[in-house]
Amino acid sequence: MDVIVEKLNGILWGPWFIYGILLIGLFFSIITRFLQVRHIKDMFVLMFKGEKSDKGISSFQAMSIALSGRVGTGNIAGTATAIGMGGPGAVFWMWAIAFIGAATAYVESTLAQIYKEEKDTEYRGGPAFYIEKGMGQKWFAVIFAVAALIAMLILMPGVQSNAIAGAVENAFGLDTWITGLIIVVLLGAIIIGGVKSIANAAQIIVPFMALAYIIMAIIIIVMNISEVPSVFALIFSSAFGAQEIFGGIIGSAIAWGVKRGIYSNEAGQGTGAHPAAAAEVSHPAKQGIVQAASVYIDTLLICSATAFMILFTGMYNVQDEKAAEGTDPFIHIGEFNNGGLAGDEQMTFAKSIEAGAAYTQYAVDSSLPGFGAPFVAIALFFFAFTTIMAYYYIAETNVAYLFRGNTEKVFIWIAKIAILIAAFYGTVRTSGLAWAMGDVGLGLMVWINVLAILIIMKPAIVALKDYEKQKKEGKDPVFDPRKLGIKGADFWIDYNEKRKNK
């Protein structure tokens, strides 16, 4: 299994694909005239303006579900692993992919709104829907839906639950299988209520934990305020190999920064597009702009919080890919004061991906002794738990795309059972395999979705121009696909007709 997963990752995450994602994000940024800068005010105003309805959820709830998917173990363990494997420069490349990825998030989320459907009194949409309607290729849409189900129900939940179990065991000494049972019980209680239940839980949990986590990072920065210039200098110099010690790992800095950045903010993956489609808005561009903000919140705030806690306290080691075989492959830059591990034990710990969350725990502990392990464990529990909730919502949406009627209801229950099993299994399997399988799932979805949005991006660009035109005229933008020459947006034609007849 390990060999198969490793080979798949080698194909899916080859160097040309890593750089390709950067170029695609840059392309979308240019073609939207850097909306992530021009509309930064609208991002946060629109976030709180949308109202929920019987059929849809509010813009804030949609963003909260999207953030549930974006903010997870990648923000804590993933960021720490990126620093460990790619050096402090990986943080810069995580910022870069977030900045240009915001434009990608706009495109996919706006397409999801344009081509959404009303199914069983709920709004449904996402890549499978816009691939079929925008490209006219149902077979390609089915491939995405199947890939999404495999990723969301089998491959990726284990990454989140595995990180939770490791952090809880490190902090409280609780056996991983007990943590697994707790996750299953809580998750089952929430997902049984469907999208509204998930939205209600997400809008409470995600903002609260994100704010608490950012405040903790600010406290640690203030406690190490004299290190601000040196830490930022370290990030930027190692990002471009300016320092001799990092010169050999600049490629790793880019690769790990982009890879973990995409894993964390999910721009281009298509996951954020699913809840975006469920939002009750008058114009698709509104929710696209809000979803661009969720990428900023995920990476520029929460991932940066993790990176700063680690770098300001010096709790990291960096792998040197040029090290001779049989020699210590890690450059010991940080103190890595890991609570008593030393010598071979320390290096074994550092080489393990499980070290990801623990790096952050020890970073907080170094400034606030005895507080780091439980705080990070609790933060990781809520971040990763809400991510598994979002995975279920995405899976349910793709089940709704593939099936109809009673068959749909049967497969929705199968999806509930499958994700509960996967979440429990993830707590007891090795972390290396969990992360590798998660990367396979992510890679499959990114490949299919990015190709699709490159082909059918035009309606999202037209919608942005229409939104900006109406805003300039002092109007609250409303969407009429027929005036814009956008075909396949049947929901909006019916929606406008019903609104006229009221």
C-alpha cells in the first residue's frame, strides 16, 4: 500500500504540476484584474450581508462551512511539516499560493453559484454540476463526483482524525481508539441533521476557535517581539535561497509551501465551491468574492499563526535534502526543546510527520509552560473535526448529483456510515500513510477541477464584470444570465421568474 500511494503521489504532485498551480492562480489573478486586492472591502462586507432561507444558507454560513473544510490539520500539523521539510521559506510560498489562490477560489465558487440547482428544497452545486452544465460533458462530471466521494469519504477524513488523536494523546494521554469513538459520536450527531445542522455548528465553532488561535499567536509574538525582524528576514531569505544553509532546499520550500498551502486553503480543489453554491445571494459574484476571503483567513491568518508560533520560539528542525546518505538529514536551526527527547529519540521524533502538531504544542509550551499541549490539542480537535463535517457535506452533495429519489437517500446513509468508519480508522493508523493517502485524494480532485475551471471560466469573469458594473451604477447587483449570454444557468432563470411574479 505504501509503495502504491507513494507512486500515485509522484504522478499527481510532480514538479511541473506544483509550478503549474502557481501559474494558473496567477493567470486567474490577472484575468480578474487582481480582484483579491480590488474587492478586499467587499469580501468582508458581503460576508455578513446574505440572509439564509428555507432553501439556502447565509453567506456567512456558506463561508463557515468552506472554512471548516479549509481550516483543519493542514493549518497546524501541515504548516509545521512544511517548515520542517521545506524550511522557513515554505511559509512565504504558502502566502503566495493563498494570495493568487484567492482568485481561483472566486472562479470556482462563482461557477458553483451560476450553475447550482434546487434539489429536494435545498440548493446544491459544485464542480460536478458546473462541469456538466458549463462544459456539457456529463462523463467528466461523473468522474469528478466519484473522485470526490473517494477522497471525502475514504482518503481524507483519516488525515484529520489521525492528527486529532495524536495531539490528544500527546496532551492528555488518551488512547487513540477512545478519541476515535468520541469523534464518531459527535460527528454522527451533527451530520444526521444534514446541511442546516452542519452550517449551524460551523458558524459557531469555526470563528470562535480561529479567533482564539490567532490571539494565542499574537501573545507569543508579543512575548518574543524582539525577534520580529529576524523571523521575517529568515522567511524571505530562505524562500529564495539567499542564505547558504537554505540554498539547497529552495525547491523544497516552493514544493512544500505550495503543496501544504493548497492542502490547507483548498483553492482549486473544488471543495469550497460546494457550500458556496448553497448560499442565498442575489448575484453569484457576491459569494465568489466571499469565498476568496476565506482563503485569506485560512492561510494569511491561521496558517501564519502556526508558523509564527513555531518560528518565533525556534521550535523546528529543517530537512536537508543534500545530506549524504547515512548522515543526519536535519539542519538543527531551532532549539526544538521537545520536553525531554534527546539524541536518536529526538531525531526519530523530528522525522515523523506526527511531529507536525507537536512542533506547535512545544512552541506554545516554550512561552506558556504547561499550556501548549492542551491548547493545541483542543484547537486541532475543533479545526479538524469541522473539516470532517465539511467533507461529509461535500460527499452528500456529490451523492445528490449522482443519484435521485430513494436511491439517493440510501447512498446518503451509506456516505454517513463510510465517513464515520474512515474517521475512526484514521485515529489508529500510522500518520505517514494517512497524510500520503490524503495527498492522493487531494491531487485527484485538484487535477480534474482545475482543468474544468480553465475551460469554463468565462461565465465567472462575465459575472464579475456585471457585478462591478451594477455596483458602479449604485445598484445592489442581481443576476440575469440571459442578459449576459450565459447558458445552462436554469436555476437563475426560474429564480428571476418567481421573483417577478411575487
